[in-house]
Amino acid sequence: MTEKVIEKTKGLVRAEFNFWVGLYMDKFYDALKEQKIIGNKCPKCEDVFVPPRKICGKCNETIPLEENWVDLPSFGKLINWTATPYKVSDRGSRKVKKPTAIGMVQIDGSNTAIVYRLLKMELDDIKTGMKVAIEWNAKSKGDPGDIKGFVKA
Ligand SMILES: [Zn+2]
């Protein structure tokens, strides 16, 4: 067994690394770069996953990589949400003045939800079940940040 040395540290530790997301997510990110949403459909139960999966969690069926892709729209339904007074991507930061709303959005035609910021909405205006649409980043890079967040549809 190798010995680990852990030194006590204060503040943020930033580590930069690359990792391979896999063939299914590669396709998903390629589509994001074109500002398109794709999902994949389980051949057995026909649930549609966004982001795509290799294996259906419901019936344990493998979804072939080259088949069962579906084009989906850039809008969906807000199925749940919360607001946080902290910066989302920076846990070390202090409270911000205006809370950030985070939503779980089910893209129309899919059976799963993705989590993104809710933009240009007052907290009082946000209602579970409301229609929301993607606000794309002007410069897409083929990563999750291509979706800036969701706005009212
Ligand atoms: Zn299934």
C-alpha cells in the first residue's frame, strides 16, 4: 500500500485536467456545438435520455452507439428549481447579492432532466411546469457551457 501525504490547506485548490467523456457524450457535445440537442432512445422502453446514456437505467438495455439518436428541440418544461445565494461554480466565494435560480429542465421529447441556471427571471415569476427555452452561448465550444441557461419560452 502506498503512503499518502495530505497537507492541510486553506482556500481553493485548483486542478486542471482533461478527461475523456466517452463516445455517447462526445456525440452530445458535438451537437451542442451546433446549438442542437440530441438524446438517445432505449430500444426497449423507448425512454429518451438527455444527456445520452449507454445503458437504460430502467430496463438495463444497451443502447447502440450508432442508432436510436433523436433530434430534440431547444425548449422544455421546468420540473423543479431552487435558488441559491452562493455562486454556483465557485464554492469558495461569499454570498452574492442576487440569488441564482437553478432549474431542472426536461427537454420536450425526453424523459430526463438537465440542470442549468434560470436566466432573466425574477424568483417570483418562476413556476414549476413553466415552459423554458435554451439561451445559447454565442461562441459554442462543444461543452456543457454552450448552454448559458434557460429563459422563459
Ligand atoms: Zn429502457
